[in-house]
Amino acid sequence: MASGGDLAFTILGFLNERPMHGYELKARLTSLTGHLRPVSDGALYPAIARLEAKGLLERHEEPGAAAARRQVLTITRAGREELLRRLRDPADLDISDQTRFFALLTFLSALPDPAGRARVLRRRLDFLEAPASFFHEGDRPVRARDEPDPYRRGMLLVAAASSRAERAWLRERLAELEPRREGEPAADA
């Protein structure tokens, strides 16, 4: 995870789904982001301890499959409130950074209010629709067709295709979540 904030958010998100022991939680975290940003025990267990100290999660012992007992982690009411707060009002980096946004999407269904989910998706769509490029010539963004380097051109083409696909999905989802106002044309018009 890029920062403790990311890791704390993701821990709360998974524990909101159900109580888990540390090993299971680590496996879930690894399956979500481990291929990009590995989660080490040296990061996970201190993050759990910080969340516990803040009263956002608690642990209790249960019998293990073998003779050893295991620590089971459970989100608290305060932890659930913190998760919902972060879902309702994500930081700008949670909207602009793709990996952090995907973590946000992983748990967005926990936000009970469709209008709240729509606000988050609208922020991401607005971000994606703002002109941007990885490379610039002076103050002008470089377009893929103008990029002579084949690898940079490839990067621009892949990013543009990914952005088009994500924008289409966001518009679809927003059309389902946002009520149409009287006199407003349909989203696909």
C-alpha cells in the first residue's frame, strides 16, 4: 500500500464485510493490491494495532483449526463510521490515483446512500474528463499520434483506451444512480 492511510482504509473495508483473523485479512489485501504494492507483516500488524488503539477495530481469541488459538479482528461502530466517512468524502488522491480509486470502488457498495455513491463516481468522472497527458511539449500535451517514441506512444494509447472504458462505465453507473431531472435529456442522448 502506498501509505498507512490506504492500508487502514482497506483493512476497515474488509472487516466491514465480516470479522477475519490476520492471516485471512492479509490474503484478502494481497489479492486486492499485492501484485502492485505488497503488504508486509511489518506494515499490516502495526496498522492493525493503530486501528485498535483508535477504537476502530477490536480483536478477540477463537479456537483455531489446530490447537493454536487465533486472533479474530472485528470492526467497531466507530470503525464503520470512519469507513463510511472516507467513502462519502474521499481525499482527492483517492479519486485521482487509479490504485487508490479501485480500493475505494471495492467498498463503495457499503455506502448505503445511492446519491453518495453517485457523488464519488461523479468526482472520478470529472477528474478523468479534465485534459491531461503524461508528456508535454512546452505547455501543450503530447498526443499519442504525435509521439515518436513507440513505448511512450504505447503508454499513451493504453492510458487513453483505459480512460475511455472507465468513463463509459462511470456514465452508465451514474445514469442508474442519479435521478433524471425534469426536462433533462437522457444520458445516452
